[in-house]
Amino acid sequence: MKKLIFALAAMIALPAMAREVKPMLVPAPGSENVNVDTRLSIIFESVPEIGNSGMIRIYDAETDVCVDSLDMSVPAGPTTPTKLPKAPYTLEPYIYDSPRQTNRTVRPGTPSGTAAPTTDEYQLNIIGGFTDGFHFYPVIVTGNKAEIYPHNNMLDYGGRYYVTVDPGVLSVGGKKFKGVTKKDGWRFRIRQSGPEKERRTLVVDADGKGDFNTVQGALDHIPDFNTEPWTVRIMNGDYEELVYFRNKRNVTIEGESRDGVYVHYANNEVFNPHPADVSTNEWLGTFPSRRAPFMADNCRDLTLRNFTVATTLKGQAEGLLINGLRNRMEDMTVRGSGDCLQANGQLYIENCLIDGGGDMILGRGTCFFKNCTLISGGPFAWVRNGSANHGNVFVDCTFKGTRPDALLARTNGTYPHCEMVLIDCILENISPSGWGGIERGPYEYVRYWEAGSRNPDGSPVDTSRRAEGSRRLDPVKDAALIKAYRNPEFVFDGWNPEK
């Protein structure tokens, strides 16, 4: 009788065991032709949780040498405000300048230019050759997927690798994931070579169906100071990554669709603070600010088109930082937190949505906005241009204040030549004074000007209570001036981005 009971119990238990599903590994074990910038994904039946101990390692399958490791006991980055040590950033080239990290002695924390070495107790990654390092999340959970982020540029074309994951790195339903501990448990091979040298169009696909899985991987492939035009085409997908690149020329980065391509990261001034002795990006070729998810440094003739970039962490952080000359944005959505866009140099922006959540636009360069929508609690801009160049000009744009009486801009005595000009713009929830800080003048060189401002219903805005020191351009007396400011070639002192 007892044998019969045990037999029945075993029969009942078997279906339950059969229903047990092991997590899916991506790339699948045994995969060939994997992209060199692949992410490593573990997909469960339910939502996993990240532990605070254990190691994730990637080994060269030919030599059993560990080529990369992630220590889960190390915090991702700061959670309270701090500043990095002082670092004298210069125009000197970075030490690390190879698309593949063949010199394995180079690690995050190696100084850029003459910057001091970084001493850090957080996760650090070299991104785009910025060897001072960015704080980053080694594992990110989205739904039922745990995505592992190896350090950038640690894998080689043609390489065979295997991955181990210690028990306890992840847990599911309160139980520790047993991990991947066998050498043959998660093996794959990187494709033999990268895109052909003569090919100037790269395809990015988060599912691995293109030349690269990540936007950063494609940009790392393009040589610095390139003389030939390049195009990076991003297929629809979710790209949770920190993007930083520098010294690129004549590059177009274009998404398959504006809402379908989402490049984002949980980054801000706390998580990736700037050095103590620099407050923002002062010079071309140096980029101490590292708080945005998408950063372009010292780039020229760059075009960003038809995708969305966003920071997803509350706090002070732009969605986009861009530094250089003759750069363009078209049909883009940029979302920040507290700030949204910082531009130094020259930037032409057309048909874009700029949503900052708080104050919005920073920078010392010249920006020309055409047919754009800007959403902010105000001020919409802290303009910091000097006397050598124009500031921010908005033509046929819409300003939407998210709280009553939002200010268009603020200024202080540090930037006496700051310029913000509105031509034929729609203003919603904007303070009757319009501008802030001018009344504490005198600021005789400040150009806070507007012409043809309208309410959402098309009626003229009542500008009778505008702040002293600002100016309303007269459609007749100032017709020539208004015409000039509608022309980006005039604003950019000779560069016409519309040609």
C-alpha cells in the first residue's frame, strides 16, 4: 500500500517538475555571429530581483582567461550629492583611443588628458574613450528580463566566450537563482569581423539583427576626425544605455521612427557628478559634465534625426548634451529632468519636442529653434552666451508652461550679453513679466526680445507688463531686424543649415 502511495505521489510530482522552466539566455548558448557589443540577457517567467553579492564573469573560451567581470557587491553610483575631485581638463588627447580595448591595462579611472586619476568606490565604465569613467548599472531589470551590461569594448571580433553568473546575483520569487556555473552553460562566438571598411552606413538593432546592438557600439566604430560621411541607422527598439562620443565629423544618426527608437538611461548630476572645479562644458574637446544619457563632444556637422532621448532619473540632468559646430537636430524628442538641453557651439533645431520638467536650456553657444514645442515649468532658458556669438533664437515655436506664470528666461550679471529672441511664437502659461533677472540690472547688452507673440487661441499676447530691460520688436519699425532673426544664416554668422 505504501509503495502505491509513493508511486502516486511521484506521478503527481512529475508534471510539476516538467512545468519547471529554466530561464532563457540571450545570446542563446552556442550562438555564432554575435555582435561585439552584445548585451547578456537572462529572461525569467517572473520578475527577478538584483542581489548585492556575487560575480558575473566573461571568459575567453580558448584560454579560460577572464576578460571581464562585474562585482555585484560594488554600488552602481552615488545616491547623495557629491563632486568628483578637481581635474584640470585640457584639450590633450585621451590616453585610451582604440575602438577595441586591446591594451588590457587600461581601466576606468585612467585620467583623460591631464586630469587626475579617479579614485572611486562605484562601478566605472569607459564609454567613448572617456577614461575617467562613468558610473553605470551592471544589471538592469526590465519586466522579466535581467540585462547584464559588460564593460564596453572588452570583447573581440572572432572571439569565443563563456559566461558565468554566481548564485545569488539574481533571485526570483524570493529564491536565489542558481546561476550559470558550468563552462559549457553559456557559450557564444562573436562574428568574425566588423562592418567592411568601405561601408559608411551602420545599422543598430537592439535584437542583434544589425551591425551593432547598441548606439555606442556603432559610434565607437566610426574613427575620430573622420573625413568621410557616415550614417548610423537605429531600428525601432529600447536602448537603455549611456551614450558618449567625441571628435566625430559628418555623421548622421537617424532613427527608424521618432517614438519607436527610445535611447534612455537613469542618469543625473548625483549619479554621475562633474569635477569640483568645473561647472559645465567650457571648451570644445573637454566634457566634464557627464549627467545626460546622450552626449556628443567636439563634433562637427552632426545630424540627429527621428528618435527620442531621455533621462529617466529624477534630479538635475539634461536629456542631451551637445558640443561642437554646425550641428543639427530634426524631428527629435528630448526629455530631461530639471534641465533638458545643453548646447555649446552651434546647434540648429527643427520640429523637435524639448521637455525639461523644470528649467530647460543651458549653454554658451548659438541655438536656432524652428517649429519646436518646448514644455517647462520655467524658466525655459538660462542663456549664457558672450559677446562673440548670438544666443538662443526661437522662430514659430510653442512655449507651454507647466505651471502658471512660467518665465521665458533668467539672467544674472555673469552673462551681460545673453540673448534670447522670440519671433512669432505661441506662449501658454507665461508670466506677464516674461523675463526674470533683468530688473536687477543694469544689463544694457541683454537682448531679451520678442515679436509677434500669440496666445494659443491666436490672439496677441499682452506684453504691457514685460520686465524692464526686455524689448518688444515693432512689426514696422523693426521689420528688418525681425527678418534678420528669422534667417538662421544671420544668427549663425554665415552658416546656413537650411541649404
